[in-house]
Amino acid sequence: MKKLILIPFIVLLLCTSFAYSQKAEGLAQTPPMGWNSWNTFATNISEELVIGVVDSMVTMGLRDVGYNYIVIDDGWMMRERDAAGNLVADPEKFPHGIKYLADYVHSKGMKFGIYNCAGTHTCGGYPGGRGHEYQDALLYASWGVDFLKYDWCSHGNLTSDAAYTTMRDALHETGRPILFSICEWGDTEPWLWAEDIGHMWRISGDIYPCFDCEDRHDDGLPTQWSAWGVMRILNMRSNDTLRRHAHPGAWNDFDMMEVGNGMSLAEDRTHFALWSMLASPLMLGNDVRKTSKQTLEILKNKEIIAVNQDKLGIQAFRYMKDGALEVWAKPLHDGSWALCFMNTGSSPYNLNFHWNKQTIRDTEFNKEISFAKSIYKVRDLYAKKDIGTTKGILSATIASHDVLMVTLKPKK
Ligand code: GLA
């Protein structure tokens, strides 16, 4: 009899704990910004490197324009868990342990992120999280981790939404707000299921510092890692079915950036402009300690960052494609718009854009801008100059692989 009375309570308890399992609320209200070790250093990471990067981010003013998550990617662990099943940081790479590093990052007013994988092993062959989710989450929380990037290698027969839900719940149990970054490469269309599980989700294979390469394995890159150029990522996934799922707290992740990693200056400018237009997380992927003045100028462009961080959180769409020219459009919270004119061709493009012939319609988010009806002030965000109004024609020469990125503000 006693048992029968207890049943409704047990059911209620289970329902309550289920209902309260959720991703950390209030995080990533704008696309997360920061630095990740992978693109430049792969598994060659260390405490010394990360501290150097953190210090440079502060002195170069990158922290102060918003890049505040410092994320160590694959390669931070020993090859085996300890006898109690805990992950162990590699003592040669991280002699003072991970908490020490997290404390250092926090002491600079920044946040600390770490990497693991939903499968049995990470992509670099280190111990994955499968079967240890709750134990690992507690360990991360005890170290002061603020961000977890969770990969998809060695996932065997796991189902993606279930596997990532388990880790989300484990993170929730710790009571520490931890941003959950899903890295399943778009394989099972995370934009359709990840909104309540993670704060951002990768949409493609791994980025490579090449503007329009299809795939590259000619530099010793292991073949299981696909390598996607900037244009390939843009064209594969940035379509209208995907953008409707991005909003504050939930972002399509176009991958860590390759700005400063060997593309031309024009291509770096374009890459940065696009990621900003697409409301992608802006994670630096270069060796920040050695950032050139020109690269820094791109990465610290406050007006472009403001487009990325716009609180409306709408991902840009391709408004027009005409030969080598593409025009991307992003509505902003105050009635302004950002437009990005991109020259994908190999020779300069002479732009003559007749404003009054254009009406830009975002049917997905029900926004429209018509230049026949109202006049807007045009500002060139890379030149940091006002360049007239939408009365007339926008004439410019855009170099190969370069952009002209502008904002349009209603003229009062
Ligand atoms: C995958 C991810 C990369 C990186 C590596 C680490 O390839 O997509 O971003 O985290 O694993 O091994």
C-alpha cells in the first residue's frame, strides 16, 4: 500500500527533474566571441601558449572589443582517464592544471572554455565523454569552465540529439552556467533539433584558410578531417532553411575564423564581413600573439562587430547574385540594415547599384526596405566613412575577393 502511495510522488519527481533539464539560460544572447586554439595549433597547446594569447588579447585590445571566451580545443588531456575515471590534463602541457589556467583567464575578466567529444574518443584520439557525461561535467564545473565545445568523432551508434541532450543535462546538473557549443559538423542538421540543447552548432566540416578551395588534403591533413574553404561553407549551408533557426541564444556556427592565417587581406576582410553578417560566433583562430597591424584592424572593426552583435540576432541572407557579385542583407534592431557587396571573381568588379530600383525583402523575418519610398544614409564600414545616401547610385570598384560592407540608416 505504502508503495502505491509513493508512485505518484516518484512520477512527479521524475517529471520535475525532466522539465528543469535545459541549457543554461541567458547565455549567448549575441553570437559568442573569443579565441580557440585549434585552427593554428591543433593539439600543440600548452599553458604557456594560452597565457601568452590571453595577455596579447588584453594588450591588443581584442578583449575590450568583445572577444572574451578563451577556448582550448583538442589535445589538453592525457591519453587515458585515471583510476577513478576522471579526465586528466596533460601535466607537461599544463603543469599547473586546468583550474589554474581558468583562474588566470578569469582574473583578466574573460571566460574559459574547454573541448571534448560525445563519442568514445575525441577526433585527436583522446578520451571522449561517452558514458562519463555527469562525471566530466562536474569536473569542468569544479575547474571554472564557462564554455564546452563538444565534438562528434567516434560516436558509433549514438543518436546526435540524444547524445547532446545527455551532456546538456549533465552540464545543467552542475548548477554552473556553461555555454554549450555543439560540433557535429551539420551531419544530422542540428539547426532542426539543437535549439533547446546548445547555444551554437557547427554547420560544416572544418574550415581551412582558403577562400574558394573545395577540399584539401595535400598538406598532410589526416583524410578523416574534411577541410572547407570560406566560400564552400558559405554556399553549402547558408540557405534560407537554415537561417530561420538562428536567434539570440542559438546560433549557426560557421566555424572558428581563419583571419590572419594566410589568405589575402581582401579575403580576410570578406571572411570577417561574412561571418559578421551571418551572425556566426566570432572565434579567432590565429596566433593572436603575432597578429599583424592589418589583421588587427580587421578583427577590431567595431562597426562590423556591432553588425554581428546586433541584438535582433537575424542571420543575413543572399539578396542578389549577379555574375561575380553577391549582395548579402541583414536587418538590424533599430530599423537599419547591413549590406555586404562581395566580388567572388578574379578581377575587379565595377559596381553601379541603382538604389531606387531595389526593394529588399526578408520574407522569413518579415522585414522590408524600399529605396523608392525612403532615403537611407550609407556608411562604408571598412573605410569608416559616410558615403552619401540611397538617393542615386552606389558606384565603387570592388577588388577581387573583396567586399564593400555598408550600413543603411534611415535619414531623419
Ligand atoms: C574536429 C572539429 C574541429 C576540432 C578537431 C579537434 O575536427 O570539427 O573543430 O575541434 O575536431 O580534434
